[in-house]
Amino acid sequence: MKSRELSLIAMFLSFLVVFVPYFIDVPALDTFSTKLITITAITVSFTLLLAIHSQFKRGFDFVRRKPRGWIFKVYMMITIVLMLLFALGGLETGSYHWAMYAIITPLSSVNYGILAFYLASTCARAFKARNTKSILLILTGFIMLLYQAPFTGAFFDLGPIGIYLANTFGLAAGRMFLISVTVGAMVFGIRILLGQEPGVLGIRSEE
């Protein structure tokens, strides 16, 4: 119980130290807040190093057993080492840009290409003309797909319709999603500060 209470008190005080300077001009508190944020950033960096160490530890164990697909684990570890070495020389060096354009960008394209099939399957199941709203959803989605396809522009000029849908319904839906996420994050943060989400601190909730 004491460990939980101390963790909650430390988290609440840290929150106040970082939150209050945004609204009240207290030079000493602002300096302390900046130092606290810097300490947190350094701690996160060491946490990433521990994550990389853990990843390599599991990777070496995976390669030693040599199950199916172990060569991809070797490729992943080599890529991590290359990116770390190139990043130490600076993000504007030619070697770092080579690694980004020759390794990371193609892998990202493949990943998005694979996800596209899952998204298409999900859309096929979701876009079923059950009622008028579903028909409007299917029609809007179909127009936007044709608008984004380069080949469509050679036969149909869907630019004005696509821009209208993106700047009206799409923008409204995006803002609604952003507001929902923001309100949800605020509620979740308040629940953490009140001690109603102890799992974030690694503390099991009381039964």
C-alpha cells in the first residue's frame, strides 16, 4: 500500500511541476520543470537501449534455435546495428539517408502493401448495403478510392468531388476523432492521477 501511495504522490507532484508553469509564471518552477523534462527524456533514451538489448537477446536465442524464418531475425538485427551506427554520425549524413531510402522505406512500403489487403478485406465486410446510410458510405468510399487512384484521372475528373468530400465530411470526421481521442486521454490521465488506473504504475488493482 505504501509503495502505491508513494508512486501516486510522486506522479501527481511531477504532473503539477510540468503542468502549472504553462499557466502561472514562476521562474524557479519553470526551471525545475525543464530539468525534470530533460531527466525524463534521458531516462526514456536509456529505456530504449534496454529495449534494444532485450530485442537482441531474444533475437540471438531465436537464431540459435534456427526455427522457420530465423534469417529475417538476423536481417532485423543487422538493420538495427546499421541504423545506430549511421545515426551516430548525424541524421544528415549520406550513409544515414542511404539506410533510410534503401532499407527502411522499402520495408515500410511492403508493410503498408500487406496491410492494404487486410484493409480491403475489412472494407468489403463493412461496406454492405444494408440501408441508406450504408449505401452512402459505400458510394463515398468508392469515390474517394477512385479519386486517389492515379489511373482514374485519365478517364474521369473526380478532383472537385474528392476535394469537396475531403474538406467537408473528411475534415469533420477527422476533427471529431481528434476531439474524442483528446477527451479520452484527459479522462484517462485524471483516472491515473486519482489512482483508479494502478496498472500504469505496474501495481495490481485491489480486489
